[in-house]
Amino acid sequence: MAALSAYLSYRDAPAAIAWPTGIGFSVVTRQDGEAGAVTHAELALGDVVVMLASFDAEYEIAPLRGRSTGSGLYLAVDDVKDIYDKAIAAGATTVFEPEETAWGTQRARILDPEGYEWSFGTHRPGESW
């Protein structure tokens, strides 16, 4: 068996935890360290789990170039507009609003408050188009 989970490090991990809860994630576990640092947290939405922590070094997050940073998280959802609206209300920045694709799905893209790229779409990776 194999499973894949994303992990992200944030300058302000406590605030970073608040952002995904605004789009429906719940905190499964959280371990705090010294001086308000988050040493490990797991947030879940259905079967999706994202792990996050406070920076342990100063990292550079790839800047937006056009419509992408070149990497990011993709969240398959049934209602792209709903999750996009929640993301914007929770403090995300629009990269592109919900749109129809040439291959018959919907998608949208945002940057979270620290600049990580998240895409939302109706395509389910691993399933045929």
C-alpha cells in the first residue's frame, strides 16, 4: 500500500492552519513547540491530508509567473466555485477564477496567504478524461 500526503512549511504556521480550515479542512493533530512554533500539524478534508509546520529555516517560495508558480497542490472537488469563494474569503489571492477547460472539467487557482499555489478542479487524477 502507498499513500501520498503533502507537507508545507510556513513562516506563520498558526495563521496557516487557520487558512485551510476556512475552506473546510479540520485539524486532526497539532503539536506546538517553543515560541509559538508549530512542530507538526495535520489537516484533513475527507481523505485528503495536508501536513504543515513552522519554518525551521528561511525558505523561498516560488513566485507566481503568469498563471503558476510551477508547483502546487491540486484539490479535486465537486464544486469549484464554492471552494474558490471560500478560499478567497479566507484570505487567498486569485490566480485565475473558476473556468471551464478544453477537456470538459472546471478549475480555479489561488495563492494561499503565504504564496503557496493551490488549484481546485473537478478532474480526479488517476481517472480517465
